[in-house]
Amino acid sequence: MTTQIVQDGGLTLRHVSKRFAGDAAAPVLDRIDLSIASGEFVSIVGASGCGKSTLLRLIAGLDGDYDGEIDFGGERVVTTDLSRGIVFQDHRLFPWLDVAQNVAVALRNAPLSKAEKARAVAEHIELVGLKGHERHYPHQLSGGMAQRVAIARGLVTRPRLLLLDEPFGALDALTRSRLQLELQRIWEHERITMVLVTHDVEEAVLLSDRIVVMQARPGRIGEVVEVAVPRPRKLGDRKVAQLRDDIVETFFTDAA
């Protein structure tokens, strides 16, 4: 796949490979090439063990030990940066801090005044639909509300890229579908680059401009699928279901 450097919120991976230290087996990731344009929503799907989350950690800068090149906005990714936010499956809220304080943690090193930080926190709590819950503590929140806080915390630094690692994987089906729609709304409002790792192919079709289908052993890109279904999309829509089935079928073809 031909790659190019995309400036600003664009992300480019060239021949990215990853092998864990002391592991003589096949690499976890093998020569990944991918370009993601500024403002694009891309999902990464694949069977367990294909390296989806490992790839996301490399893009986030949580692991700088890899071969190849990862460029974001024309600069090599070597460590974490406020321009790249991340949301995990586990919300990772601090239990001794309330909602507003948990969101504000992300701004600890931001070059903003106290008033600017307070304004940013309030704006992003409202963005995720939690206005009025600022003084609630994590034990007072449902799982879905806690994930909304995590998303607000990931966005409050105004990142140019938001990375989402199975953010709804631990939620019940109803809450998950509600937050999928909420994430659609937030992306349409913010228009930042988003990269979602998910095992839910229908979720990927619902949210994405493109879907990267990973193959395992070693982890590599099998194909990149354009999602031509018009927005807004709904779960159960015939075109969404058909594309989901087509992608799932590739998993069985690859395993054969």
C-alpha cells in the first residue's frame, strides 16, 4: 500500500514491525504500512492476537521500541504527547477524584490558566452529556457514565488524534449501542482524527470511514475496507449488516 505523510492530524506508518524482547517467535506486527488523513475515523479489527492493541500503543507513544517509522503531523512518534489522546476499555478513573477532577487530570501539564482549564473541563463534560454530574465520584457512576468521563478526559487536551482501545468492550449491549451513537456525535462535532480498535465489526462499520482488517501470526494488514454507507448510520441497517457480514467472511477465508 502506498503511503504518504499527511500534515496536521494525519498519521503515517511505514514498515512498522514489533517483536517483544527475547521472543524468538514470529513478530507481533510485521511491516505495517498505513496512512490516515486528518479528521478521518479509522477502525482496526481482527481476531485476538493479531496485534491490534499493540499497534495502538505504538501510535500512542506508550511503547517506542519498534522498527519502521510512525509519523504524526510530520514528526516521528517516540513517546506520549498531548496531541494524542487515548481511551482504554477500563476507564481508569481515580476513585478519590470526582468527575471534574478526573477530567482535569489530563490538563495538569497543559500551558493554560486555572480559569482556562476549568472552562475546558466544563465544556468537555457537557460534550459527553454529563453536565450536572461534575461532583459525582466514580463509585456513583454507571459503567457507561464512567466511559463518558474517560472520553472527556481524552478530549479535554484538544488532541489532534484520539485513540480508542476497545472503549465499550466491557459494557452491556444497550449501553454500548448508546455510546456508539454518542461517539458518532462527538466525532462529527470535533472532527479530529480517531482510531478505534474493536473486536466488534458492526461497531467498526457504524463509526468508520475505513476499516483496517488485521491478520495474525504475524500481525499484518489483510485489507483496508472503505465504508461507503451514508451517515448517519444505525445498527441493524441493511447496508451496515451486509458490510459487517462481508468483513466477517474474510476472517473465515483467511483462517482456511
